[in-house]
Amino acid sequence: MLDYRLDQHELAELRAAHRAARDVREAYRINAVILLGKGRTAPDVADALLIDPDTARDSFKRYKKGGLDGLLRMSYIGSEALLDDMQLLELDDHLQSHLYLTAEAVARHVQKRWGVRYTPSGMTAVLHRLGYVYKKAKLEPGKHPAPEVQEAFVEKYENLNKNSADGDVIYFMDATHPQHNPVIGCGWIKRGKEHPIQSNTGRQRLNINGAINVQSLSAEVRFDETIDAASTIALFKQLEQANPTAPSIVVICDNARYYKSKAVAAYLPTSRIQLELLPPYCPNLNLIERFWKFFKRQVLYNQYYDTFEKFRDACKKFFGELDAFAPPLRTLLAENFQIIGNKKPKIAIA
């Protein structure tokens, strides 16, 4: 007798395919396999789905023999031939350098390249099988130095850590300018329902200058009218006050003009601050960028503040309660720097 039981991984794969299904016939086949895999009998499944028991059993056999590709074989228009292993390897390699906006676009490429036609749901199943998920692409700087320049900075940073004297500290510094308006993010919302979030009509924003020590997860921040040389020097003084016994305070920052100003240059020789500039166009190497993103997720995402004062207070409260975020910050601020390469994926729409 055929064993209809499925493990949790198989059930999760089937549920993902069911959510992506756009063809009613596909959805029924997947439903039948899921119900059988959870222990329902073929007659029970047939009664629930208004199909023949043999149809339910046949769907399960197709799945066990050929996986999702076999189960959804009816979705391949025209030729019954599927992509073979070598073609799938070539498709995988192609998809890693070409970004398609829809499964339909991938299906058009497959038809043009190999003459095999897939429905959108059938192509989605293939993409899942190859390990692809539908998610947003990640922005990176359009201008950036060669990978070896970035790697040289990482090596320099490692040497700073290795050769630092007892009591020396290292901070990553940058400014952020959150606007008094919610940032819309994902959330669990009832299917078929909307979850409206109010927005503000103004464009007021805060200017926050900050520095974070990724070892101790301690941060020094300032709320200033503007970010310039004066606010930078004020932050330096704040860092020195927070680390009274540190022989040297290494501050890593980008190449903003005020960091190179005459006022900052005049202040540094009389302070314990050692300024280290990142290579140009390398926010990927400044760990405080991750910290700012985390801050915005906690304070801005899906959050409405009816007054600017409440918005500012929420921001200040976050920085005053950093200890509560220590576990996720410890993982987020791990010193695993991303090196941006020169190879860029192509956007393939059709």
C-alpha cells in the first residue's frame, strides 16, 4: 500500500506552490497531495475537493515520482518535455546574473532558449526548486572602488583591532536624517483586508549625528540643527567624555566634507581622536549604516506620530534603551564586511 505521509519540508514546499498557483487545476492537485500527506484518506480528500478518489491518488503518485515538476506537468503547454539537468544548470547560472521581474518573463526566456513552454505557476515551481525566492533586490552604491581597495580597508581595520593598546576603543561614525513620516513595511495582515497607516503632510526631519562601538554596543548620538564641522567636533568631545581613560579613540567615517574641514583638522592634534577615513563610496564598510537601518525599523516602520515632538521623543527613547536590543544588534553588527564587486546583474524584463 502506498504510504501517503509527507514530512514538514515537503508540506511547506507544497503550501508555497499552492500560494503561487494561478491555475485552478494546479491548486486542486496540490490540495489533494497536501491532504493525503497529512493523513486524510483518498475518499475523504475526494469528498472534500469534489474529485474522484483515483484522481487524488494519481496526483500523489505524480508528486512522489516527479516532485512539484511532475505534479504540475499538466501546466506545461505543448511539449511534455521538461528542462533536463544540464538545462536547469544553465538556467540557474543565467538567473544569477539576470534579474527577472516576473515568472512569466523567465518562462519567455526558457521558451526562446529551449523551446519549452511553462505557465507562470509551472515556472514558479521550477524557480522554487532551484532555490529562488521572490524578494526585493538590494541597492548598492553605483560608484565604488575595486574590491581590492575595500579588502585593504578591512585588513587595516583588523590590524587596528589587533594592535590597539589596552583601553583603546573604535567607533563607526555617520549622520542620519529621519523624516517625520512613517516608513511602510511588511506585516501580518488579514487576507483580503487592508491595514491603513496615517501619514504626515510636512517634511520635517531630525539631524542625528552618531557613533557606535560595535564591541560594547554603546552609542553616542547628538540631535543637532545641522550636521557640520561644529557638530562633528561636539560629537568628538562627547566621545572623549564617554571614554575618559581610553588612550586613543579611533573614529571610522566616510569622506563627508566636514570631516575634512579645517576646523576638524585643527581639533584633532589636541584630542585623543584618531580619524580613519573609509574608501570613497563605501557605506557597505561603515557598520553604523546597519545600526541606522535597525533604528529606523524600530522607530519609523509602520509607526505614525501625530506631532514632531512625539517623533523626536520616540527616537531619543530608542537610543536610551539600547540594552534591550543587545541580542539582535550583536548579530547585526558582526564584523563580516560586504565587499561589493564589479559584476552587476542585468535587469531582464522580457
